[in-house]
Amino acid sequence: MIVGCYTLDLYCDQKNDKHVHGEFPHTFTAEHGSNCRSRAKRKGWILTHAGNAICPKCSGKAPKLVVGHLSDAKPIELKDIKPQS
């Protein structure tokens, strides 16, 4: 049996203070490269035809979290979550 897999390791091309040490790469795996790119885009990555990648933090497309019961769920931004003391 021959088994194949495509792995996409993404690093953000934006240089700013939003990134922390060890945050990258973000890895996506699938049977085909197009599936990896689709998964990355669903997570908020912007991938350009020129080969650039912009992470969800920098693109402003970070996934939203849902808190509470599903019947009254409201999406919130990750930055809105405050640590409990």
C-alpha cells in the first residue's frame, strides 16, 4: 500500500509585536495541497498567489469562540477574554 500526505507549514510574513517566540509554524496536513490551503484559510490565514502568508492575528480573521449554551451563543474575539483571578 502506498500512502501519501501533504504537509503545509505556515509562518506569518508580517513583522510586528503580535507574534510570540515559538508560535510558528502552524501545520496543516491533508491528502492534497489544495485541502491544506483550504483548511488554513478556514482558520483565518491569508495565502497569496505570490507565496506570502498572513496569520489570523495579523489578518484580523482569528476564529471566534462561542461561550455559553448553544441556543444563545454569541461569538466573541479571543482578545476579549480576560483571565480569571
